[in-house]
Amino acid sequence: MELDQRLAALEQKVEASFALDARLKAIEDSIRKMNPKSSVRDWIQTLSPFVIAITVFVIGFIFKDSVVQALEREKLDLSYVTNVRQLIQDLDKAEDQSSADSNAIALAMFGKFSIVPLVDRLHLGDGVTHLAAERGLRVTGTANPVAACSAFTKILRDSAHQYAWQTHTAVVRLMGVSDCVPSLPVLEAYLAELEALQDEAQIVKFSKRYSDGEAFDGESIDSIIVDLRGAIAILNLSRDRTDRGEEPWWK
């Protein structure tokens, strides 16, 4: 008797399970009839967590790489500044031409970073430092003509009259050996102005472009003219380089 009761109770549970399953299926069918297809919005809502996660990962990776590169550049710039500063100090302290030349040429190895300090020594340095600075700038102009020629041209066009006429003539020589072909019109115009000077009044007026204009005279004019003609001749030859099958830097 007790066994029959247990079987009856088990049958009731099974029937209840089947009934619950049938109800669930009926509910699912009703939902499908009400909304038979998934909309684009449903897909977006479903995928959005994954898209956001991937986007955050990609942005984080990109920015991490940029930050690392920026830090490396900062370290490199700091190293440049430290080394350049030491070489400048050694150049300023040099008492003989050999030592000054060595420091100036080592400084020139830093490319465009060396131009400003070397130009400053070319302008303000004594005989030893001035000559060493010109030699260093010759190296810089050969290795990095783009930056060097731009800096040299700005000196000749300087409207603030910061540089002595001796600095101008040194820069003219440097432009010739640095392949500053794009600056040929500047040099030719400079030469034409000098050759047009006829009297003292014109010379005095022209001399105002220099920081030491009072020291500019007929002898100074002759010196600059000689260097201008020499530089122009060199650059005219360089301008024909493409005819010889070479690829010039300014093309």
C-alpha cells in the first residue's frame, strides 16, 4: 500500500513537470509571435560590451605606445642637452686651436642642435673660438644642409642687425661649401647691392645692417665681395648636379 502511494506521488510530480514545460513552451511561442525577429538595436545592445572592451584596449595600447615614445624622446633630448652643454663649455675653455677645433667638430656631430651655439661662437668668439666654430659649422652644413642653409640664410637676412660683417662673410663662405643652392638668389642680391655702392653715404647706410657698422669700410666690402663671388661660383656648379645624374638634397 505504501509503495502504491509513493508511485502515485511520483506520477503527480512527473505530470506537474510536463505541465510546467508545456506552459513555458507556450510562453516562448507567444513571445516569438509578438517579436519574430531580432532588431539591429538588439544586436547593438548585445555586442556593445564587447565593442567597448575592444575599443578601450586598442586606445590604451596606442596611447601607451605614444607615451613610451614621448618618454624616450625626452630622455634623448635631455642626453643631447647634457652632452652639448659640456662640449660648449669645453670649446669656450679651449686655449689652443687644436683643442677648440676638436670640441667644435664634436659639437657639430649633434647636427641641427649644434647650429645655434656654433653660430653664437662664430659671432662672439675670439680668434681661436671663431675659427673653430666656422670649422664646426662646415661639418654641420655638409651633414645637414637643410637646417644649416636655412640658418645661414636667416643670418644674411637678419633685420635686427645682430651680426658683425665678419660673421656675414664667414656665413657666405659656409653657404658655398654647404651646397646652399636654394639660397643663390639671396647671395646674388647681396652681391649686387655691394657692387652698387658708389660713395661714402651709401656705404654708411648699407653698413647699418651690421652690428659693427662703424667698422665697415671699403676693405670690408672687397672682402665680402670676394667671398660672395666664390660662393656663387661653387653653387652655380652644384646647381647643375642633376645633369651629372646625381640627386641633390634640395630636389
